[in-house]
Amino acid sequence: MPHQTTLTERGSFAVARCSCGWTGPARRSRDRARTDAADHQRPAPEPSAAG
């Protein structure tokens, strides 16, 4: 199921939230809150098989 993120305003702060239950930190910069949401939606890198 794809992650659906939203930006919520709380006073002078913005918080990114996701349908999976993840919540980013409160940010004064709305752009940074949007970046937090975009970073959360990116798939995690595959672990390398080095060794």
C-alpha cells in the first residue's frame, strides 16, 4: 500500500504525517516539512551483500 502524506499546520509549525502512522518533526519551514514527507516516501536502500 503506498504511503499518503499530508502536511498539518500547528500554529507557526508544520508537521508531515503519513497514512502508515509516521509523523515527522514539527518544522517552522513548510518546505522542510515537505522534504521530510518526501524522504519518508522514498523506498529504503537495499542492504549490500558485501562481506
